Amino acid sequence: MTTDTPAATERPKSRRLAGARRLIARLRDYYEADTPEAHRFRYGLLAFDLATVLFIVVTSFLPRSDVVEQFDVLFGLVILVDFVVRLAIARRPLRELLHPATWADIAAIVSFLAPLVGEGAGFLRVLRTVRLLHTYQLLVRLRADSAWFRRHEDVILATVHLSVFIFVMTGLVYETQHARNPAIANYADALYFTVTALTTTGFGDITLAGTTGRLISVVIMILGVTLFLNLARALLQPTKVRFTCPNCGLMRHDPDAVHCKACGVVLNIPDEGGRF
């Protein structure tokens, strides 16, 4: 009769740990590395986020069916896998868990995997789009890949922020009102109310019932106007390019700047040789 020695028992454990570390390192490369493969993967995640939003909008006009619920589960499983992977590769898992976008993911997972909870919470999934756009690597990639993005970065990000706010508040309006407010039958009705409240037009043909509805209206008006003004500022301000001055660190300059306005040092701003 033979018995395994402690060293023999430890070897399989060590191999498993080494394999887990290699897997985590590989996954971390997909999410964080500056490689063409990683860039394609993150662009794919961004496309998935946008497809999720489109799915939620379209299905709000359709009756619930087995096919829709199957797609709900599919989206929920993909989001769940992404959620687990992000926690696994996080260098500070607790900090990642406390991030607001993480809680938005949890709401979306619950929404997709348990449709009875309410598909409206899935609209919070759009918050991941903002986090992806603000990831350093993706911003760097967009600046490198697109001259149009470099020229209009502030406007694009301001538009994304406003769009995300509108979609999230639309989902909140729909989820809290469609069961008891006959004027909110689908996301189009909720979107119409959100936009009229945001612009303070307030036609009055749709109003939100109860104290909760009034508070939602107040949040839409206050935060929505702020984001709208931020977009207007980005549209109206003079066009600037982002280039870090090697001497003083100033990051925004005129597109044809030769010298830094802050310190006067000669700049070498990359230029494609034309305007698009």
C-alpha cells in the first residue's frame, strides 16, 4: 500500500495555482494590455454594450415571449461572465466591487436573468459604455485610430454622458411608471417625457404620478440641464487639440499652435496634414 508524500500532494496544487495565475494574466491582457488583440476585444465589449441598449429599446415594444426571455438570459450570462472576470483580474477587488458601474452591472444581471424583477433595470447596462470610454487604453486607442475622434473628443464624451443619462432616466421612468401610469406604455413614451422634462419644455400631456414620480422629474431637470449645458459648452468652445507640453504639462492647444501659450516652449504637435 502506497501513500502520497506531502511533496507529491503539493505538486498538483501548485500546478493548478500556476494555471490559474496564467489564466488571470491572460484575461488581464485582454482587458488592459496595449495590443491589437486587446484593442479588438475592448471594441467588441463596447459594441456589445450598444447592442444591449438597442435590444432593450426594441423589446419594450414587443410582447414578452419565450424568444425574448431566452435572449434576456443570454445577455445576462454574458454580462455575468464579464462581471466575474473583471473581479477576478482586479488588483483591488473590493474597490472594484464598490464602483458604481459594478452595481449597475449587478442590476443589469438581475434584470436579464430574472425578467420578473423588471427589464427596465437593464438600462443601467449603458453605464458600462461610459466606463469603457473612460478606460485609459481605449481612449488612447481611439485617439490613435481616428483623427475625427481626436478633433471632437470633448464633444463626443459630452454627448455620451448626456445620452447615457437620458437612457438611464428613461429606463427608470418606464420601470417605475408603466404598470400604473397609462401614459407610459413603452420606452418611447418614457423617452418623450424624459426629453421634455430635461429641456424644461414640459408639455403636460404626460406627467409622473406620486411623490416618486415628482422626485424623478426634479432629478431629470436639474442633472439633465447640467449635462446639456456641458454639451453646449463643448460644441461652442474653440477647437483644441490634446498634446502635453513637454515643459509645463499644458494639455490643450490650438490646432496650429507652434509654441505653448503657457510657457512658450516649441511644440511638435502631430498633424495629418489636412482637416477632416
